[in-house]
Amino acid sequence: MKKTFLFLAGSAIMFASCGEKKAENAGPSQAQIDSTVNAQVAEKEAAMKAENDAKIAAAAKAQADSIEAAKTTTTKTTTKTTTHTTKPTAPAPPPPPPAPTTPKPNPRPGAH
């Protein structure tokens, strides 16, 4: 009887050890991995969006400043031109006509 009892106990232990492993020892599930990856992607997207928004705001400020500077320059230029007036000058007289020239005599009368 002892032998039968030991045999049954041994076979029960062998069958128990051949069973499937539990899921908690297998590591994180696919859903856990997906949620971790999605959280990291969302974090990176938020950082990139903040960086891009800062660049856009800086470019818009620079453009607004240049427009304002152009307006200021135009206003100063118009003020200066309106305060200075110049008198029109008389046109210069035309140059005198060239003096008439007489033909020179030919030094060799027989040659043409």
C-alpha cells in the first residue's frame, strides 16, 4: 500500500509540473506594451508641438517688428521730404554751334 501511495503521489507531482506556466511570469502583455509606447509617442508629440509653436511665434514677432520698423522709417522719410523744398533751376543754354571749317588745299595737285 505504501508503494501505491508513493506511486500516486509521485505521478501527481509529475503531472503538476508539466502544466502551463502562469501568464504573470511571462512578462508584460501586448496591451501594456502598447499603452507604454502610446504614452511615449504622445509625450514626444507634445514636446515637438511646443518647440514648433515657439519657432512660429518667434518668426511672427520678427516679421511684425520689421513691418513696424518699415512704417517708422517711412514716416520719418516723408516728414523730411515734406519739410524741404527745392526751387526749380533754369535749363542750361544749348552749346554754341561748331565753327565752320574750310577745306585744306591738296598738297599734291596731280594725285587723288
